[in-house]
Amino acid sequence: MKDLLIDGVDTVLLDVPLVRPHRFARTGMDAQPVLLVHVRTAGGAVGLGEGVVPGGPWWGGESVETMKVVIDQYIAPLLLGRRVDDIAGILQAVNDVVNANLYAKAAVEVALHDAWARSLGVPVHTVLGGLARTSIPVTWALGTEPAAVVIEEAMAKLDLGHRSFKLKMGAQDPADDVRRVCVIAEKLAGVAGVRVDINARWDRLTSLRYLPQLADAGVELVEQPVPGAEVEWLAEINRALPIPVMADESLRTPSDALRLAGMRAADVFSLKTTKSGGLRATAAIASIAAAAGIPCHGGTSIESPVGTAASLHLACASPAVTWGSELFGPLLMREELLATPLRYDGGDLHLPVGPGLGIELDPAAVAAFTRR
């Protein structure tokens, strides 16, 4: 069908301000750069995807600037004239020309799914296999600020229904960092769950020394304490702790998932469509996890509502995603990008209704934040 042929691919860079600075172990940000990708078909369907990384190239090696160059110069020409539903064939052609660059590929792949689903008049979750749920709990992520600052923010979020918080660690001396988190965990005990994310900043011995103290303080989960390549360390730590360890930096591809599952290196998998190259690879990871009896969590790269909607469709279509999500990115942004915002209610994010991703951009907001 000629209507399904791709006849245009456009990209635009935005800088969206945040309601507060967000700090990671190695960096921070007060605005989130976002790359929007539009894929147009001859039939008039326009698919939307998003390229975004958490705090810049320190995490995955890509930035929105590198994504734009790779998509404009190398990926977009491969799409023109092909059917939008030939996603497997398109991805193979892209992989033949572009190695790695999973964040850039994810932006394009999501836009292809959105355009294809809109052409069919169905939601993206339909082309992913159908629904397992229609909403997902959202854990609120807190930065590396002092305990008093973190506690104040957490208490305010309790009134909005959040009952799970994730604390960033790794920016301070480990002993000081652990004391800070123990104070927060004690304050929230019996009120909300507390998890920590060390962003791969500790080594094996530091992890084995300090993580048991966090478990004793009531922390319910530890995310990626050691560098992503050190899967053997992760497995040893997972065996030593009485609480679950979640893999993030160690988990990008289905092959990674197979290795982690075989070594029992993590009790929970953090899924991110961004880091894994899109919806299909992330769904494959979820299937491997399900076969291994490993629950999954919907992770975040601090996406705008566009990437958040894509991750939500994936999470709602994947039976393995039973450990909630961290899809709070739009709530961290000072301004709304959508004509109708995503619905957060009672601590859950609810699936939008409509074809494709079920969202529409607000043109005025896009224009206001477009990078000149």
C-alpha cells in the first residue's frame, strides 16, 4: 500500500526546564534536552519518537546532539520509500549502517511504531501484542541532596499518592552517603518504600561493606551498585544481600538479559526503551526475564511525555513488568508538552486512549522550547 510508504523524517531539539535540579551520581541538570523525531507516511500518518538521555553522554555515550546527527545523516535516508510496517527490515538496514547508538535508534523505532499504529487506527500496545494492564505504579526518584531536603520533597509527594521513592547515591563518600540514606529510610519507615540507585559508582568491596547496612535500615531494593561490565561482581552482591538487586547499566540488550538471568546476577530487571534501542528489543528482554522468573521494572531516562508514553505502552503490554515503574519524567518538567497531559492519579500513570501513542503535542510548547 502506497499510503504506508515513508516520505519524510524530521528532527528537532528542545530544552525543557525542570521544576527542580535533578542530581545523579556524576552530574546534574536543571533542564532536559529532548530530540523529537517525526516519521511521516504518504497516507498522512505522522509518528512521534523521542531521543533523550539521563543527564547527558556520561550514562550511555550519546547525547541529543549526537542522536540528531546520526538520525539526519545516516538513518533517515534509509527510511525514505520503505513501508512503515516493515520495522524488522528497517532495523536490519539501520544496523548494517549504524553500530551501537541505541538511544538514536530507539527514537526512530518508536516513531515507526507510532506511525504504523496510527495508520491502522489502533494504539501502539495493540501492535506490541495487547494489554496486560492499563496503568502502572510510579516510584518518585529523589536526588543526592542532603537528607532534610530529600525528606521534605518525599513528604510532599505522599499527598499525591506516591508510596515508593528511589534515592540517588554515589556522589558522596560511601560512609556519609549511607548515613544520609539511613536517616531518610528511618523517617519514611512504615509510610513509603525506599530504594537506592548507586549509578554503578561503587566497586565490589565497597558494595559488600556498605549495602548490608542499607538493607538493615529498611531499604527495599538496590539498583546497579557496580559498573555495568562487572556482572560477576553484581552476581556476588546479589547472593550476599537479603534484598533484591536491580540491573540497569548491566542490561541493555537481550544478550545481556540472557547472561544476567543465567548468572542470577539480579533479582529485578530495569527496562528502558531508550537504552535498549526501542520497543521490540525491550519486549524481548522482558520475555527473557519472564522465562527466567525475573520481574521487571519500567525504568526512566527522564523522558518527556513522548518517551514516557512509549515506555508506558511497553510496560502495559508486558506481563513481566510487575515491579512498577519510575516513569515520573513529565512530572519533573516545569512545562507541559502535550495538548492533553498524561494522567497521573493515586500514584499510578494511566494509559492514554487513542491511536498510536495516544498523545498529541502542543505546537506552542514545542515552539517555545525549540533550540535556536
